[in-house]
Amino acid sequence: MGFWTWCILAGIGYNIGHWYYLWSKVRKLPCNGHTASLPEASVVLCTRNRAALLKAHLPTILHQQYDCFEVVVVDDGSTDETAQFLEALEEKYPHLVVLRMRSGGVGKKRALYEGIRKARHAWIVVTDDDCRPASPHWLRRMMECRSPCAGIVVGYSPMMPRPGLPNALFRWDTWLIALQYTAWTIAGKPYMAVGRNMAFEKQLFLKCFPRIQPNEPWGSDDLLIQCVSHHTRVSAVVHPESFVYTTPPDGLLHWWRRKLRHQRTAGAYHILHAIQLTAFTLSQWIVAIAPITALWSFDWQILALWLGRQVWMHAKLRRQLPKWREGALLKFWWWYEMCVAWMYIALALQLPTWFRTMP
């Protein structure tokens, strides 16, 4: 057996082992269900010149069925009809608080800080202006599923379904990222979250804010996890009513630029997390090229292991995807997986840049 055959077999074997570990952590989709004495909460979101999105999504947040909460909207210097729309809502909803920043365009991280600082309640739930909660019980589920001694809760924010293969690719990539950070959070090794659906104690954010690169406009979610994971437990929530759906990118180029921007904070990850994510990405790429290599070289050992992996993955995905409300992704899932694997290799080429940004 040649050297490259061993490498491909080892890569597929590692990939199977990694997926098995992920499935073992999320198979029960845990939720602790602390229904007693739910805390008062402040929902904080930032917006700038996106009145149409606010009109579509903000009412679903204001209509949450929760005993005591407020919604803090930070208007970061909008010049469209955002201010007029929010003024009309303030008269209708007493639990809506609008914070207007006159400077305009100071960056989401600074705007978010001001909104959290002005919030009245000890628990903060953050989302974006292009996001819609899956149910009127979103806020309750986020608070119910927090673990004892946990000061931060990470949730799932899937892409809204749209026709076409690009949207399926966006949704698969979003789900794969969420599966990984959820599984590692359940394992007690959190490394990231998404700022579209997460909750945390106000004091933790204010304590960590100087350490999350306040002058950079991105990365408040991942950097916050990196900071607080050393001081408190992080809880993961996977419940259909806790999901927050987000508007998909306009196209492949927009999605790619967003991914490159998000990777800017990867340099702050712990070295073990960086190695683990890189190894998984490499194994996904090996899985993508394995059948081509096997057919080209007539290596039936590689083809047999790859086919076995595909059958096993299909069975696992058929059971797990509906629990995440992503059952439609099962169709042609192998195509999405291979596309993502090749695109992740391009992202991995940015590793030298990531590590240069490490403090």
C-alpha cells in the first residue's frame, strides 16, 4: 500500500472519527429546561439604514411571550426612515427603548456596547436587524435552557430557505458551523458563537469588552466566548423554538466576503481549537477527492472506505437534520459537503494571516 493511499485512508478515518464525536455530543440535543424564576432580560440589536428589515423582523421580537423584558434598538446614525419608524413603535410598545447615536457608522461593536451599557436588565440577548425568531417563545427558550453556573448561552441561527443551490450551500455551511460549535460547547470546550442568537450576563460583557478588540468592527461574538470561557460555563441551546432565522446573502460573492471577514477573529482562537478546525477541514477535503483518486488509480480500498463513510453519514444526517429543522438539506448533501470542503481549503490559505493577528 503506497504512502498516499495511507494518507487518504487516514484522512477518511479521522473524518469519520470527528463526525462520530460531533454526533455523540448532539444526539440528544440537550436542553436543561429551567422554567422556574426566569430572569429579566434585555434584547439588544443594532441597525443602520435598514428600515425595511426592521419593519419585517422587529415586531416578531417585540411580541415575544416573556414576563419581563425590554428591546433596546441602537440606531447607529441612520439617514433613512429608520428613526421615524422607531418613533412610531416607541409610542405603541412601552418595552421598546431606542438609543440614537449621532456620530453614525461608528461600527457595530461600539454600538452594541452602548446598547448593552444602557440596558436595564442583568441578562442580555443579542440578535441582528435582519433576523426573525422562529417562534414567540424564542426568548423563553433561550433563558430556560441556560445551564446552572453558566453566564453565556449560545444558540442556532439558520439561514432562511430560498430556492436554488446557492441558498442550500449557505444553509449547509451555516448548519455545519453551528453543529461544530454546539458540540464543542457541550463538550466543555467552547470556541465561538454567532451574535445573531446568543445570551449572556451583562457584567461579563462589560468586563470582557476591553479584551474583544473594541476598535475592530467585527468579532464580538467569538472574542467574547474566548474571554468568558475561562471564567464561566457556556451553555448551548438547540431547540426549534430557540432558533433565529437570518436573511441569506445576496449571492456567492457576498457570502464569500462574509466568511473572509468572520475568519479575521480565528487568530484569537486557542491553538488546540485552531489545529482541530484545520484538521477537520483537511479531512473534509480528503473525503472530497477520495472517490476521484480511487477511480483514477483503481484503489478499491479507498473507494470501499469512502462508500462506507457515505452510507453511515446518510443514516446519521437523516436522523439529525430534521431535529435542526434542516431535513431538506439531506437531498444532494454530498454535493454541498464537497463544495464547502473545497471552499474551506481556500479559507485555510489565510491561516498565516490569522496567526499574525494573534495577540
